[in-house]
Amino acid sequence: MEIVLVGLNHRTAPVEVRERVSFTAEQARRAADELRARGILEETLVLSTCNRSEVYGVPPESAQDSLKALASFLSEFHAVGAEILFSSLYHHYDRNAVRHLFRVSAGLDSMLLGEAEIIGQVRDAYKSAHEQGATGPVLNRLFQGALEVGKRVRTETQLGMRPMSVAAAGVKLAERIFGKLAGHTALVIGAGAVSEQVVSTLRDRGVTNIFVMNRSRDRAVELAEHVEGTVVEWGDWQNALLKPDVVVSSISTEDPVLSRLVLESAMESRSGRALFLMDLGLPRNIESAAADIYNVYLYNLDDLSSIVSQNRQAREGEVPRAEAIIEDHVTKFLSWQASVELVGFVSALRARLREDRAAFLHARLAQATHLTPKDREQIESIIEEVLEKFLVQPAERLRDERELRRKIQNVEALRDLFLSDREKR
């Protein structure tokens, strides 16, 4: 019932290596089938995201013995040379593997501390592996525990509550002004990578009516088609600023493209309706004096970066609470694991004691010729009763007393002490 984990992530491997070792959903299923077919793992699950690729499994023998086979399998499966791959891999066993997964699910092992997406990715990976039949009692229990950890961390701490990107921070500020953004309108000035990120964040918040303006109309059309938005001609500020509640600008320019005078004129046309401006340009795209206009809310990169920095510190302050939740669940899982192993140990020990009892009685009763058949039956019954009392009572306590299960740490030591190698199989 040992657990092994082999993988790499953003801390151990550059992006060009992570790209080569990532798994599609189909590759993850095929890898799970091959690992079990080759006898490398009895249960297996592949977790692959943009920042990590990990294989969790229950090996048939020792977890440490399976490490080399797992690393070689990854190298072969992705056609990545061992000299490139092996230096990027990390491996964990049992307690450390459990703790690692729980930290992943809680968002503590992510590039962006407390990211919310990872728990959904863990859930999808588990669902796929479970439906495939690649998991068993151990990984089922492990990943169900991981999902519970992720849920508790998000509901009992503030780890994932504060935005960690300038785009998300800006959208959060807009929600303070307008409430929920569903049904509101946005204008995005620029069509580069930052604008794409902002549009994605806006759509996640329910903004479906999006206008796109860019110097290159072809690029504006491309982004608008991607988000089912509408292109606005460059420089047509009178029309462009009439409808949106939120304006996000991220273009390369030496001088501001939106002046105070343009915005004052637009606010008159809007009858003073609130306008939220997010200036993500460097140099700034919007004249700073526009912040003095009534009902205009202007935030630039420095404003938003300061908020993100404060949020990062706040999230880091929640890490100890998240770690405490994780340790609680690690202990619970290891207690369950030990209790299951102990049940197997008790069964094996019962079988051995019965064999020893039979041999002992045969040798001793053969010499006691004065005993009647009834006497022999009574002796056998008494010894059987003693053995059962010796074994059944601890088994019942193990089932009923949670604290006792928590105290059990190393069942393997008991197996080594009382059972032979043949009996442990």
C-alpha cells in the first residue's frame, strides 16, 4: 500500500522541458494503461497542468524500487533523453507524497500562490483516472482527501480571495463600483497578450458585450472574433466611449491616447454615468488628470501593482492556516492507510498462529495417549478461543477507536517482526 510520486514542475524544470513532458487527456489515459500493463504500478493517476506533470501510483513492491522504472517510463513515453529529464524530476514516497498532493490541491505549490484553477484540474484528473479504472482504494482515498483539502483551504482561509494579477485586481476594483459585472459593457484598447488576459478575466466575470479598438484593425478583428466582440474604429472616441462601463487600455505609445478633454466630452455624452478606466500601458495610455473628472475612476499600473503586492502579502499570511489544514488531513490519511495495512497484518498473523497451533497440538496430543477424543476437542477449543481473543479484540478496537488508528505509524515493522517473507506476500 505504499504511494510513489514522480514529477516535475515550474520550480524544477524550464518551460521547454515542461512542454515536452506534458500529457494530453488521451496521453494520460494511455500512460496509465501502460504503467499497469508493465507491472510498474498497480494503481496510477497522471496530473498534468501547464506548470507540472506528475505521476502518482501504488507500486506492487517497494515505492523506492519503482522510482527508476517510472523515470525511465517518462523518458521513453515522451521521447526525452534521460540526461535532460532526470535532473528535473522530483520523487516522493508515502507521507511526503500525500503532503505534496494536498499542497498542490490547496494552491500552495502553484506558480501563483493560491490559484483557484488547480483544484478543478485535480478533480478532472481524478475523475478521468477513476472512470478509466486506473485508480483503486488507495488513490481513490488519496485524491478524495486532496479535493477535501482544497475545498477547506478555500472556504476556511483567505488564500484565494485576493487577486494576484493586475488584470484581476483591476476587474475586482470595477466590481466595487458596479457590483457584479454581468450585463455590463467593456472597451478594450489594444489587442496584445495583456489585452487577451484582461478580456478573459472580464468574460469570467460575466461581461459578454466587449468592444475592441486597436491601431491594427486586422489584429482588432482577430481578438474580437475570438471573444465574440465588436470592432471599434481607432480614434472614434465619441462613439467608443458612449456605451462601456469599463475601459481597459494596453498599447505601446509615447503619449496618452486618452486625454482629459476627450474624457470630459465623453462623460457629458454619457450624462455623467460612472466610467472605470484601467490603464495597463507603460508609458501610461490615459492622461492622469482624467482622475479628477467626476464619476471617472482611473487606476494605472502602479496603483494595481501596489494592490497586487498587498494581496500577495495577505495571501502569504494565510499559508500557516492552510498548512495546518493540510497536516490534519495528512494525519487522517496516514491513519486510514495504517489501519488498512493492520487489518491485513492481523489476517496474516491469524493464519500463522492457526498453523502453529495445529502443529503444536498435533505434536503434543500425539504423546498424550490418555486423553479421550472429547478431551482433545476441549483443548483445541480452548486454544482457539485464546487465539481469537488475542486477535479479535485489537481488531475491534482498531475499527472503533479513531485515536488508536492515528497512533499507528509503522505497520511494516510489525510485519517484519512477526511474519516471514512468504507470509507477508
